[in-house]
Amino acid sequence: MAGNTFGSVFRVTTWGESHGPAVGATLDGCPPGLPLTALDIQTELDRRRPGRGGPASSPRKEPDAVEILSGIFEGKTTGTPIALVIFNKDAISQSYDKLKYIFRPGHGDITYLAKYGLRDHRGGGRASARETVGRVAAGAVAKKLLALHGITILAYTVALGEITTHRRHLAEINDNPLFCPDNEAASRMISHIETVRQEGDTLGGIVEILATGCPAGLGEPVFEKLDAALAGALMSIGAVKGVEIGAGFAAAAMRGSANNDVILPDSFATNNAGGILAGISNGDAIVARVAVKPIPSIGREQQTINLAHEPITISIGGRHDISAIPRIIPVCEAMVALTLADHLLRQKAIA
């Protein structure tokens, strides 16, 4: 396996590089008859494209206009592979010329060279966050499928750097450019971004993903549990360095009497399990959080080495985000959608 394909029944292969002609995805296993247009996909792509992430976003301007090449007839899926392409329009490769023989701290330059014996230095090539365009495009199709079954997915910012939210007012998510459910915290986050930008540095944060309407019974014991699949899907996003489900790491400090979710006749009293028990969905809301690392491309001087393993000092210019948040939010939603769509179809095969 080359590691570019995700899913078992609902399968997506992403392709393309940051400074190549295009990026995209090929999706196989989507049932026929699903209403789907380019606009359905474009709406999701617009949420993650460069220049639309508020004050933390890169100035790179990409229209990210999707083209559907196959798998659709008269506005509905045919059951055959769906090919999606998004052409790169604003790549400035010469900005990376001086980095051709240098390993950037925090990037995959050194590991890609170790694995393949060569690397695309232009924006990180396949290791670039640009790859996630294909994920979001495929995730839009998965969301359409899930919506038919009453499943919705919503992600939002709950921390940026040292600033955390103190409430979850989901109605406020679209009131600020960080998709934060706490407008007061969002205001402080935006101010913090400007301070960090002036310092030539970057920020990480935490994104929470909420999936509602998911039926009980999704997930495969023992090694393909739903929470394991979700963790793997979310960890496959380049900027993600940690995943927790439900109470997550906080459960380690709880007693069983507090951590156990009391079962009521028609629901659960709490949701420390995050909607998953024994690796199988329990019908409650699925809640996951991801820890997002700071963008590794910073303007401050850093120590590194070149191809000759000589120590050098660099500072990275070019056009970069201050934080992967909020543009990573639709990517997180996409990976959860792809996971749930895959497990939903797997369950249908036995139910």
C-alpha cells in the first residue's frame, strides 16, 4: 500500500502536490443515485481555500474551483468512480529556490528524502497542506451521503495558542473568522494572532468535531473500532499531533463512577465516551478533539542543516499561514465524514 488511499468501502485516493499543475481526489464506492453537483463540493472548498481563513491565513490566492470529471450523470452519482480535479493557479515556486538544498525544521523535508531518495522542495510537495484540498472535496460527497441518513458534522475552534474557549455557543461559530463558539474568546484570539505575526512566529490550537445523528452500531471490533478509525483519520492530517474522543485525556484523572455514562431509557446522562463504547457507536453525539501544531514555517531564525549536513541558520519567508486554524476545520470535518460514510456502508452490508 502506498498510503494515498483511505477507506474500505467508501474509498478515496488523493493526488497532487503543492506546486504541481493540480490536486484532486478519486472516490470509489459511492452509491448510485446520490444528488451531487459541483456547487455541493465548492461550498466546502471555499471554507478552506487560501485567503479565506481570516487573519491567520496565507496570502496565497487560489480559486480552488472544482471540476467533476466522472461519476455523475444528470446531477446524480452513477456508482462509478468520481474524479475531482482542482487546478493550482497561484503557486510561486521560485520562492522556494533557496530551500532546495536545506532541511526546514518542523517539515517533512528530511523524512521524505530518507524515504524516497528525493523530495519536491516547492512548498513541501505531497507533504504540503495543499494535499488536503482533495480530502475536503471527497468529504463533501461523504457529507451528502451522511445527510440522507440524518448525520451532520460540525467542527470549531476551542483553543488557539494559550487562549481557550469557556463556552460552546454553536450559534456564534459563523460570527467570527476562526469559527469559534465563543465570540469573546475569538476576539482575544484574533488579537493574539497579530501579536504573534509581528514576532515572526506561528500558533497551534485545538479543534473540536461534533457528529450528531449517528446511529448505534457503527464500528468493527477488534482492530477497526470506530474511535480507532476516527483517530487514524484525524491523525493523517499533517498538522494534527494528538486526538482524543469524548473526555479523552481528562478521563485519566476521573474515577469510574464519574467517567461511566449512566444509561437512561432513551439516552445517556453524560457523554464521556464521546458517542462510542467498545469501539462501536452508541447513538449519542460523537465528540473528538485534535491538537493542531504550530505552522513550522516561521520568519524567525532557526538552526538547521543543508544536504551536506553542514549547520546553517535560516528564516523562512514566502506566503504562509500563522496557524492551520481555521482552514483545518473543514479538513477535520471531511476526515470524520469519510470515516463515518465508510463505516455506515460497511454496516449496511451486514444489517
